[in-house]
Amino acid sequence: MKKLFLLASFLVLSILGAAQAAGGPAIELEKAENNLRDQDSLQRGAILFSNYCMACHSVKYMRYNRIARDIGWTDEDAIAKMAYGQNKIVDNVMTRMQPGVGMEVLGTEPPDLSLMARLKGPDYIYTFLRGYHQDENGNWDNIALKGTSMPNVLEGMQRHSAPDDYAQAARDITNFLEYVGEPAKLDRHDLGWKVIAFLLVLLLLSYLLKREYWRDIKH
Ligand code: HEC
């Protein structure tokens, strides 16, 4: 009985804990509505990432050649469009920031973003990128990460682009970061269908075989 009680309270506590963890930030996240199968979006996202983010961030678990292969570029494209011709195709995608500069200028090292979309989810990234606003004194803050030391790097777009273009740019970057978080996701989805199809064929064959085996047996 005591054991049962302990088990029950453990379950209740862990459910409560999980609910709290899933609650996350108290704000409503915007839906990114990005699409990993949209290669044009991934290509635009990669270029935007290089232009707007790599001054501070790396995605160091990715290499240029893997990105090229996955998003439909040649090796030359990847180096020209993401690395301004400066890197080798087998290089990892490192930040252009010199070590230590982040700490000195921003008070913190900008994190590597390889797994950020896995950690926080695409909707969070999208909301964070679009979440900058200025108070009456002109100080910037972010609704998703209050007091963040990351500047509003998309400010130019936020101010001057059409709202749809600004949204699309944030969506493309988010798409790219979700892809980077799990490059094999597309392969996995494609493979999933093949496995299911194979199992269905197997099911049909085993059923026919069973009928054949039992045909002459009275049962
Ligand atoms: C000037 C340097 C700089 C640039 C450029 C920059 N970031 Fe950051 N970023 C930072 C810093 C610093 C942090 C850590 C922020 C903090 O902890 O307050 C950060 C944090 C982040 C985070 C994590 C937020 C969190 O909740 O912990 C994400 C996601 C991110 N950046 C995405 C981007 C993207 C995408 C771009 C390009 C569009 C970009 N950043 C460009 C400096 C930069």
C-alpha cells in the first residue's frame, strides 16, 4: 500500500514537473510555419545566416559540403554563397568572430546554434528573431528573451522591408536552423514511408502464405 502511494505521488509530481517544463516562457510564440522540404527557403536561409548571423554565431557541427549536398547546391555554390570564397568545402561552419571578442563587446559569448532549434523549437527562434522592440528611451529589448545581449540584427529589415518579406526572412533563417539541428530529418521521413510500404507488402505476402498453408487443413 505504502509503495503504491509512493508510486502515485511520484507520478503526480513528475507530471506536474513536465507540465511546468513544457510551459517555458510565459509568452505566446508565433508560429514559424517553416517547411524543411522547401529548398529555396533553405538556400535563402543559409545565405541570410551567413550574412546576418555568422559574424557572431557558428553552426560548428555542420560542414559546408554537407549543407551543399542537402540543400541542393554545388560545393562551389556553398563556398561562394556562405563563406565568400574563404573556406574549404570540408571546413566546419565557424563564426567569423575572433575568440574573446564576444565577451569583451557583448558581455557574453554568442552560443553555437547547431542544436538551438532542437533545444528551443523553431517557433521560439522565429519569435525571438522578430521579438525586438524599442522602449520610449530607444533601448531595445526582446519579448522572448528579456534583457538579451544579442542586438536586433534584423533591424534594417524590420524597419524597411515589407512585413511579409521580413517575416519570410525570419522564417527562412528558422528553417535553416531547424535543418541544421537535425540534418537527417528529411532522410528519416523519406525512409519512414519506404519502411511502412515494405511492411505492408510483407503483411500481404504473409497473409497469402498463411492462406496457402492452411488451405487443405480443416480448422
Ligand atoms: C553581434 C553578435 C550577434 C549576431 C550578429 C547574432 N547574434 Fe544571436 N546571439 C548573440 C548573443 C551575444 C547571444 C546570447 C544572448 C543572451 O544570452 O542574452 C545570442 C543568442 C542567440 C540565440 C539564443 C537565444 C536564447 O534564447 O538563448 C539565438 C537563437 C540566436 N542568437 C540567433 C541568431 C540569429 C539567427 C542571428 C542572425 C539572424 C544572430 N543570432 C545574430 C549575438 C549575436
